[in-house]
Amino acid sequence: MEDYRRIADRIADDIAAGRLKPGERLPPQRVFARRRGIAGSTAGRVYAELVRRGLVVGEVGRGTFVRAAPPASGHALAEPATTSPINLELNYPSVPGQSELLAPGLAPLLRPDVLTESLRTAPATGTAAAREAAAALLATPGWHPAPSRLAFAGNARQAIAAALASLVRPGGRVGIEALTYPLVKEIATRLGSTLVPLPMDEEGLRPEAVAAAHRSAPLSAVYVQPTLHNPTSVTTSERRRRQLAAVVTDLDLPVVEDRIWSFLHEGHLDPLGAYAPERTYVVDGLSKRVAPGLTVGFLVAPKGRVEQVAAALRSGAWTASRFALEAAVRWIADGTVDHLVRAKRADAARRQALVAEHLAGFSVRADPCAYYAWWELPYAWRADVFAAAAADRGIAITPGSAFAVGGAYRRLPGAALSGTGAAPGSTHAQSHEGLLDTRAQDCVRLGLASTPPQELAGALRTLAGIARTRS
């Protein structure tokens, strides 16, 4: 009897040579066994070996499909991980004329007398001018952070890391939305923290889930994205924010609130920090508002906790450069940041209109304000297989598993996707009735910000065409 590994080797050769293409379905095991003249048990071992090698993926009721590459290493997406011509993984918004708009604010810093001062180191709490400017930028109608509570990091990711490092000892438990920003998972791993996935619904994190998890085993902190949650684009209502604030206050539980995308939301919702100021560490930054290459991360700490986060910033070498602080102050003061915010809001809306047009008929959760969309694929597709098929067409997208905490994510009651509409949190395309049993492995996130609109439109048409081959 022929060894099953030799048969698997030949299938592997077919995949490597392109005779079997990414996304192509292998025959059912019984058909494969009959064609090869082997026992059904041997066919099962062949398929299991191909899965072990990372060459195929399979699921009961769907079949076995060729994938494009070995399984992901588990590292969060932080750098371009693809050579695909169209990258819908990373999400760095830019608008026409952005560089020309930024240049005048940098020009004075290049004068030798000014540059000398700008190249000096800055403390974790920045400069007085930076604290005043950042406090004004971050203010909302019901929240005006005191400048004395500001600390500064090189970017928002470093601010998140510093907040968690100041709050959570190695081995400590951090409550986190069951779908989350991938880099936070890696930050927690490097800090030795244990992430505890918390259920979400159509309004975001569920307050009772926080309380239940804390009763099960004490949490050290909670990380949450209440405004334009990445990847689902859910925005938590004021009522829910008050409920969350009441729970964390009652439990004396610190919260790290990530507001990096909140500038796109025109509803001017106050952060959790407005309702639980003594528990909330508010994180924001300039990388999305301005540009990723010269940026600053903001961290608003509760009263009496600034020195602890400043110490964490220093120990992690996460403090902001003085040059970046000086540039940020000028861009905030001269209106450049406000101008870019308005332009990027309009740009995001145009890109969401493309999603609504080209993915009509599919289940896509996408707030009209957001620069990303969360696509629940047709039943016949798994996210990794769909991503492989997209990569074969030159389009890089992110499978939902990159955002899942603790395995596949299952939507809970009340979280069914809504119908087409223009309200925040609405879903382009068809609605679903009743409870959906959606897992991250069935979804992909589309980053809309980094690709020119014309290329984005073409990519969306191509993705829709791929999806319809198995609808």
C-alpha cells in the first residue's frame, strides 16, 4: 500500500507548482480515495497531513480548500506583510495635499536656533505647551482633561503599552473585547498579561460581562475601544458608556480607553473618562489624524497616576521625541490638524460609499465614518481561504482570526447585523433576521485608508466577484 505521506507530497507539489490554486476545493475524501485507488482511511490521513503542513484548511460541511501560504505566525500586523499590489490590511489615511499642508509647521523647526532646542530630550510629561495643546485637541463637549494629567509616548501603541505596564503585573488578567486591535494582543503577550475575552453586542462591550469576568477571577484592567471599534466599527452609545463607567467604578477596576479612531466620529461622544475619570486611562494620538511617520501618542491618566505612567513610559523607552512634540504643538495651533480631520472624515465617507456600492448584497458592518469594514462572508467561504483567493488576485486582506481573542468569536444575542442605512453602526447591504452565529473565521476586515479610491473600487469589485463564486 502506498504511504500516505508520498501521496501528500505529490499534492504539495501540485500546490507549489500552481496546478492547485489558492481557494481551490479538494474533492471529498471518499471521491479522492476512489480516484487514487486507496482506502478511505488512507485518504483521511493524506488530508490530515496536508492540514498539518498548513497547505489546506477544512471545515465540516464545507470541504477542504487550498490555502495561499503557511498559517500566520500569530504576530500582530504592524508592518506590511504582503507584496500584493493592493494592500487592504494596513490602514494609514492620507489625503491629497497633506504633505504641503504639514510642511509650513515644520519649516520653523529647521532653523538652527530652534532646531537645537527641538533636538533635546523631553520628559514623559512633555512640555507645558504640548500639554496645553493636547488637552485642547482631545476635549469633547462634556470632557476637558486637565493638562497636568497628560503624558506623551512616541505613538498610541506605546501609550497603550505604558498604561497596561503601569496597571498589570506579569500574569495579571486584562479584560478585552472578544474582537480587538491585533497589536494589543501582542503588547499583552510581551508584558506577560493574560487576555480575557469579553462578549460584545451591537452597542459594544457588555457591562455585565465585565462584572462576570471579574467575579470569576479578578481583572487587573480592561482595554476597550468604545468609538469606531476596530474591526467592527461599533460605537457605544452614551447610555452604555454610563453603564460601563458605573460597573468599573463599582468594581474599582481601571480602564484603558483607546480613542485612536474617534476623531472620525462627528457625534462628539464623551469618552469613558468623562464618566469614570478616576478609573480611566484615555489613549489617543496623531498617527491617524496626521501621519504615521512623525507622530505623538497621548495618554490622559487619572489624577494621582501620572507619575506611574510616566515611569512606565521611561522604562519602556516609549517617550515622545521633543521634535515630534514641537511639530504637534504647531500643527494643532495653526489649524493643520483640524483641517486634516475634516478632510479625512470626508475621505472616509467617500470610501464607505464605494463599499456600499460594490459589496451590495453582502453582510458588511461598516460605519459611514470608519476607514474599515467587517465583512461576514457567504457561508461557503472561510476567511483564510478567501484571503488566499484574494491574494492570488493581488489583494491583501486580513482574516478575522487576527482580531479574535481566545479563539473563534461568536456573536451573542442582540448583535445581529442591521440593514442598510447611514447611521453610525449601520450595515451596508442586506439585513439578517434574528441571531447570527458568526465566528471570526467567517469574517474579514477590509482596511480602506491606504489604497487610492480608484484602486479600492476595483479591489472591491474583484472581492465581490470572488465571493459570488461560492455564494
